[in-house]
Amino acid sequence: MRLSEFEIESIKNVAGHHFGADVQVFLFGSRTNNLERGGDIDLFIRNPNNPLTETNLSQVTPIELALFDQLIYRFSKLQDSMGSRLFKQLLEALEEDISGLPFIDILYKLEKLNLISNTKDWIVLRQIRNTVSHEYPFFKEVQMEELNLLPEEVVKLAVIWLKLKEYTLNHLEL
């Protein structure tokens, strides 16, 4: 991890001050790779003892709301890009015939090649992406449930991304 002790302690202190003593802070992105250089500090902040409700959502500060919006945006963008482009490009690079295949069959191919662990998990990620990316006034309760699942789903998405990245670097000449 490419953070100094001072940066780590500063992040923990600020997160604890703003989100409470039980806050969990996760680093992701390029800073987790000691071989890379530069990059911004991508953090995922979670307070497991404070689930999101309509009441406390209405009480968040503008900064907290901006951070939450950014998390939703990045999760949605990554999930969408992986599903719409990366999966197909990876299978084509492996010379798999995917012409005319529906997306579910592309997922089954990825699972068969052990590039994703479970097709159903990806479908759940897609469902959560759709729910948190759009405001459905008649599904507020479902939306709150999905938003509370988002921290765990971000981790699942990151694991899939890292697995595909490692596979690509080790098996394909780029």
C-alpha cells in the first residue's frame, strides 16, 4: 500500500471524527499496488452500526452526500463498463466465440473459465447498480436496502476487477 503512516493515521482520524468510532476505511485503486506510481487516494468508508434510513439520509451533510453520490457513480460506472465492454473484449482476446451470444451466456462463459466466480453474483451486482443509480419514488424501502448492501457489493466488484486484471496481465500479451 502506497500511503505513509502519517496519511493512514490522518485518514483514520478524519473518518472517525466525521463518521464515528466504529467507522471502517478501505483503500482501493492504484494506491493498493506498490509497483504503481502516483494516483489519487480512493477510499471506501463504512459505518456498520449506522445503516442508512430515509431519516438519516435526509440529515447527511452536503459533503457526505457528495461522497455517497461519488461512490454510487463509481460503482455504477465500473459495473457497467465491465459488463458492457471488458467481459466481451477479454473473451475475444481469448479467442472465444461470443458472436450473437446473449449477455447471460457471456457470463456463463466467464464462469466456466473461472474469470467470475458466479453468474448469479454478477446479476445481483447489476440489479443493485440499477436500483442505486435511479430514483424510484415508489421503491424507497427497496432502495434503502440496496444502498445498505452497496458496501459489500463494492468489495465484490473490486475483487472481480482485480481477478480480471491479474488474469489479463498473466495470460495475455499487452
